[in-house]
Amino acid sequence: MSTVPIYVRISEASGLPEISEYRPFRAVVVLDADYSDSWQDEVSRWLVDAGCLYMMAWGPNCGSWDDSVDYAQIQKYPDEPPQADFVMTTWHERETLEEVFWFARFCAHDPYDLIENSLIVHVGTVDRATEFMALYAQAETIVDQEDNRS
């Protein structure tokens, strides 16, 4: 499993890139720009169809992404998804982004240990790859930081 995530910036004004080459993957969806409900549904289907097995949403209204990805999975598999294709979803409205990155690195696993890649899916208009990649790398030390505060 790679510990270096892949940064993907998306916005409603541009098309969604091909990401299925990273299948199976976990995705931290960082909400940093406005978007419509219909585009959110499109992105949720894109994640499910591309091979996302664990989606974590962070930012304004992130709880709606938990539902949106769940609905996309239900649309794809009306009866029940195969166990190996089940997408776990979480939202993190009360955590810092660093805490969500820590969760992605150390807790967001599927029961079959299939997930190989991590994506930072940034819903935004400005490239923040350098900032997010550094924060993701820094998240590994969050437990050490907590221990030092005790």
C-alpha cells in the first residue's frame, strides 16, 4: 500500500478525470468550493464507478456526501453490492483536516485489505496539492502530538 496519496482537484466547471487506474482506493473528499446537488450526485457515481471502497468527506455540508455516495452505490447495485465492492462512507464535520488524513492513513481499511491507493479529491478552484500533501504526511505524527500534550 502506498502511503503517498494522489491529489485530484475537481470542480463543477471542468470534467471529471479518469481515476479508475487507482482502483481500489480510499478517497478523502475535501470540500472547498460551491457545487450543485446534481454535480454532487455525478461525483458520487464517479467515485463508486471508479473503484472507491472508502470515502471520507470533510468540509461544509460534508454529511450530505456520506448519503450521496451511499445512494450512488444503491443505484449501481439495487439489490446489494458484492462484498468486495462495498463502499464505506464517513463524514468528518468536527475534525480537522489533519485528523481526517490521519484517519484515512490508519483507520480507513476494507475488511478484505484490498485498498492500495489513497486519493485526496479536492473540490476546489485553486490548486492546494502542496499544502494537502504536506498535511497528509504530517498527519502521521498526530498521535505523537496528542501524547506530548498529556
